[in-house]
Amino acid sequence: MEHDQAAAGSLHSSEPIARRAARSLVGSKSLWTAILVTVLGAVSWGYAAFTRPTPAAANLTPPAASLAERSAAAPVGEIPPSERLIDKSAPHTVRYGLSFIAAFVVAFFVKKFIKSVLLIAGLLVSAIAALKYFGLFEYDWNAAQQQVEQGVELAKQESGRIAKVVSDYLPSSIAGGLGAVFGARRG
């Protein structure tokens, strides 16, 4: 019995603080992982830029008179330089990381905003309903319903435009989508 009360007391005293810290933006492990990957990608990109091999001087041979002289003058076993893996992967790593971070932060704050708006709207509707119930306020609900429907249509149109802009600017839709999912879950 005492153990249950102690557990309940400790649960009530420290749990909400721990939950709030875990639910904050900076408490997200996936966000910090994306930041780390992005920074490592940027460092790799810089390293690749500074260590890129210079193209070898072209082996220019004077025009030979015959085919035999040209084939003898050509270097044997030389492979043309190709692009290194780090030159290809580092920019993509940065783009994917930035896409994830941007989508995460946007989804996090959009969810916070939606929660706030819904709370305020719920309180407002409750207050209007209570005032109408007690006969202190008369309101035309049909006009309100038309206004809400117009607002919903406008929100649908604008969200489609915003989605297009975001998808145009996010280089990686998969990383951006994952970031949005993780950000919305966190928010």
C-alpha cells in the first residue's frame, strides 16, 4: 500500500515534467539525428571540395604520321578519373537532412497552432452555447455555418497551394514526408 502511494506520488510529481521535456522540440532524438547527419554531410561536402583531385594534364601527343606511331605514343592502362563517392553523396546527404529538419519543424509548429486554434474555437462555441441556453445571446447559426464552410473551402485551397510550394522547395519528398510525420507526432 505504501509502495503504491509512493509510486503514485512520484508519478504525479515528476512525470509531467519529464513528459513535457520529452515532448519539446529540442527533446526529439530524430531531430537531433537529422541535424547530426546534416552537419556530417556538410563537413563531408567541404572535405570533398578541398580534396578533389585536380584533373591531370592532358597527354597531348603531336600528330603522328601513321597509326603505328599514334598507338605507340598513347599511354597504356590509364583510366580516366571518375567522380568519387563522397563527391556524389555529400550534397545529397545535406539536402535530405535539411528537408527532414524543415518538414519536422513546420509540422511541429503547425500541429501546435492547430491545437491552439481548436482550443480557442471550442471555448468560444461553448461560451456561445451557454449564453444562448440561458437566453442572454441570440445568434444565427445558419450564417455561422455558411462562414465556417467558406473558411473550410479557403483552407483547402490554400493548403493545396502551400503543399505545392513546400514540395517544390523540399529536395527530397521522402525525407520531408518523414520529417513531417515525426514533427507532427512530436508536436
